[in-house]
Amino acid sequence: MAKEKLLDFDAALELFEPVLGFEVHVELNTTTKMFSAAPNPAASENHDAAPNSLVAAVDMGLPGSLPVVNEQAVKHSISLGLALGCSIAPSSRFARKNYFYPDLGKNYQISQYDEPIAFEGSVQVELGDGTLVDVPIERAHMEEDAGKLTHVGGATGRIQGAEYSLVDYNRAGVPLVEIVTKPIFGAEHRAPDIAKAYVAAIRDIVLALGISEARMERGNLRCDANVSLRRRVGVGEPDEPLGTRTETKNVNSMRSVERAVRYEIQRQAAILAAGGTITQETRHWHEDTGTTSPGRPKSDADDYRYFPEPDLLPVEPSAELIASLRAALPEPPAERRRRLKGEWGFTDLEFQDVANGGILTEVEATIAAGTTPAAARKWWTGELARIANVQGVEVSSLVAPEAVAELQRLVDAGTLTDKLARQVLEGMVAGEGTPQEIVDARGLAVVSDDDALIAAIDEALAAQPDVLEKIRDGKVQAAGAIIGAVMKAMQGQADAARVRELILERAAQ
């Protein structure tokens, strides 16, 4: 496929106004699926289940099987709608969305169309420079997820060039809430930043509600990014109509959402500036190349032939239920950020590093597990961020906050030096076990046995016999040469502070 031409981002914004829209899919972590009693693979304990092991007749689309609505999924959906500032419909209903679904046995999706459970809301997101932006929400509706296709035999993992495809119905029927924004105007140069900040805000909300694992790398939270451009007009001239949009599907990291929006602005601007037209279509995001490629022509709602689901009654939550769920809502993301910044005592720059990295929840959980704010920030914005950047993944996907807290406890106890702790962290990311298990398996604990340290010191002093005299003459910094030699001999596992004490004791004799 020929490489597509891009227009410089600033040049693109001089000619065209970007208009954004996002559809974020949130997999709910209920015990069972949306319409069946099969275990829900979106719950963490079921994530690694064997293919087609978490299925029921409804998920397979077997004749005679009937759906039953998951009550907890409805409650989770109402809570999310309320957290998004939406009104909750006194009555909403499910519809059948007809489409060729190779990964849904019944060949249609149970969703909500013209009667969603939540509508007309707004989410305030904070950009890296502290700017607050209100993102208008059109609706949040309930639906079921499709299964998963694995294409075998091709070079790219996609259907093109594959020899055959395997279907895993585990994910079929997983409860979803799809959050749809209204068109977002006025984004301008901040469009990529708004995209990233919006997805981060949604993730913060669902994690605070406790309704989803929100692991983007697992598909618990996915974003479809809609981008269109319209030509700028002179003062006093009527606005141009909205441009044709593309929809970049299933982008699964905040960093990728930011990059995909930027790429689409530059790609579309190059086409329009050359006199071409934009095709309304879905696009695939390629993390390795940082590009999008065509998917399928984008269908309009009429093409899906929606009609009311005849096997399900309308959902009619009581006013009492809505009130109780509203009373249980966590604090809004913007208020939470201001509170945490004050509690942690971070400077503006330190807090921005955490917030911009999308790791606010991880740092908060690490602190809750017993680590100081400074230590939690150090690990997540330092070594973990570096590893995530090298691997091209979200930093939140690498390790659990509780494991980071355990690692820091080993450092605080003197079991590990910072250098040894980084080696343990690498093992944690590689899936070798808990910090203590990795320390034991690799033999990385700090050597605190004085006899072993004295033996190493004596060997180093024998090689540098003048060091003791220099120390006795008041040149205490000369001990650094012996400390370095001992640390090298013991592969960094010596307690440097204790080594220094023993050297000074030897010099005082």
C-alpha cells in the first residue's frame, strides 16, 4: 500500500477546522454477561479463560435461546450515565442492529438505538497545561460485545492474506456501554490533546465507579475516533457544512488516540488541499507505523435496519433506584485531581507528569497500598514510563499498583538498593512473579552479612593499600574508591552505607 501524503499539522489547521467525535466502548465487569448466565471474560478473574469456554446458548445464537437482561449491568450503566452528567430515561428499550457479524452467532447485535438509557450530558476534561474543556455527551447506551476473530496465516494478523479465521465466542455478549459525544467544535491545535484527555477522563470515571477493569490493552475500554475537516471561511461568510468524517476504530491506548487524531487531520488536509474528497469509512490504526488504513465504507443508521428487540421488555428504572445510584457517585474527575494534588503535596509540574501520563489512578492505588506519594510518583513517571515508552504500551498495563508498593517496601527495608529494585521491576514486567519471588529466584537481595562485606573490603584494600592512610589523614572521600570496588565485586548487592561504615571503622583502628 502506497504511503499516504500528509500536510504539516500547523498548515492543516490554517486551512481547515477540525471537528471531533468519540465513541468509547466500556466493558462492564459484571459477574455474568449482558443477556446470558455465562461468566463474563471482562472480569479480571476470567480474562485468561480458554477460547469458547465462557459461552451459553444465547451467546452462540442457538435456536430457541432467549436473552435475559443483566440487572447489575443496567445499574452500572445508570451510574455511568449519571457520572457523565446525563439524564436517565424513565423508559428505554433494546433494539436489534442487523449487520454481518461473523463473531455473533445470531448475526445481529442487541443494542439500543433511538431510546438509550442515558442522554444529554457533559464531561469536563483537563489538558496538560491545566486548561479545562467541556465535552458534550449525546448519549450512553447499553449493548453486547461481539466475539473475537483470530486470522491465521497472514503476515499482519488481519483478514487480508489469512488462510482461515478462528472464532472465539467468549467475548460475545459481554455487557458494554457505548458513550457517544456530540460534535466537538473549537478544538483547533489542541484536538489531539483533547482526544487523549477525554479518553483518560472516561477511564478515570469508570475506575472510580468500579464498573470496569478499564484495561485498554485488553479491550475493556476502546475508542472510535471520528475526525472531519471543514474549510475555513472569511469574516462574515457563512460557515461551511461539516466535512465527511472518518472513524478510526478500536484504538486501545490514550497515546494512540492522540496520534490517530493528529494523523487523520494531516491526512485529510492533504487530500482536501489537493482538491480531493474524503471517503466516509472506518479506518484501522497501526501502532507500529503510526498510520491509519481503510477499513470498510461507513454505514449510516438506516443501513443497520434497527427494529425493537421483541424478546426484551423496556428498561424502566425507578426514581428511587436512580436516586440511590446518584448518591453513591464518586467525586468528579476535576475535583478529584485538585484534592489529590493537595493531599500529595506535589508541585504543578509533578502533578502534571502524573496526570498527563494517565496514571493518576495507579499512583493513587500505589499510595493507598502503603507507599509515599514521592516514591509512587518516582516509579510510575520514571522507570515504568521508560519501559512503557520502549515497548510502545500504556504504562498502566505493565504492573499492578500493589506490586509497585511491595517493591518499594523492599527498598525501604534495605532488602534492595534502587539499582537492584530496577532489576526486580524488569522481572515484574516480564511476568516472573511478585517482587519477593523475583528477589529469591534471582538472588538479588542486598548482602548485609558483615563478614562477607569485610572480606570484600579487605580484598579491595589490598589492591589499594594507600586508601586507609588517606582516610586517616582526613580525606574521607577516598573511601569512595573502596566502596565502588566492593559494589562491583558483589554485583551491586552490597549495602553501600554499611560498606562505608566498615571502611571508616577499619581506618580508625
